[in-house]
Amino acid sequence: MRLQCRLCYVILLERTLITYKPAVSKKLLLLISGVVWLFAAFFLVRRGTFYMFDYSHHILFNVGLGFITGILFFAFIFFRIVKKHVTRILKLNSEKPCLFAFTGISGYITIGLMVSAGIFLRKFHLIDYMTLNVFYICMGTALFISSIKFFISVITFRRLTNPNPASL
């Protein structure tokens, strides 16, 4: 009897979760990814430049250094990450995946670790503010360019999902 009740409960829970799942199209999921990465980029660049005015005498040099290293960081690391995310989203089994599937479990763990590391470094002054600000600008620049790649994927979604280019 208990097993039957538990089975009924599991079936009811599963039906409820499927009914209330915030499902979106894959194209919208790519757009959400771009918006999330763009939001993070603006947050980091704003934080990095805001504090730069208080702690630097060489503002243009430090901001330029942050942007240049951010471009390099995108080219060597984030380009592959964005490509992996776009491919993963396009290969999702469901045509209407969950709204929160814009990144995988490992992506959520990485986001949590990065945010925690940023807070930890800033709060306990383990790195001087100038270096931290340049790093914020670097990461913000890489995230900004990455968000543009997501938006390009949204624009070219039809071409990405159609394996036969002659049918377009």
C-alpha cells in the first residue's frame, strides 16, 4: 500500500512539474543566454571602471589593458565556451526546453564559483583594487563579446537548425 501511494505521489509530482515547466523555444533560450551574459558584462565593466576612478592615476592605460586582455580571453577561452553552449542548446531533445536550460549544471556551478570568488577577493582585499578592477573589465569585455555571439546565433537560428542550406 505504501509503495502504491509513493508511486502515485511521484506520478502526480511529475505531471505537475511538466505542467508548470517554464518552457521556451530554443531560439528564445539563446536570446536569454545572450541577455544574461550581457547583464553580467555590464555589471563587471561598470564595477571595474567605477572603482578605477578612485584608485588609479593611469585610468586609460588600465581600462585599455582590461579591454585588450578581455578580447584575448574571449578569443582563447570564451569563444569555445559560447560555441559549446550554443551547440548544447541546439541539440536539446525538447523543442521547448526549460527556461533555466540556458546553461548546464556545470555552468551554474561555474557562475556560483566566479561570483563567490569575486566577492571573496573584494571583501578580504587579497588582490589590490587596481588588479581586481582590470580583471573585472577583462571578464566583462569577454562576456560582452560572448553575448554578441549568442545574439548572432539568434539571428542565424534558422540556418543553424537547418542542415540543408539549399532549402532556405
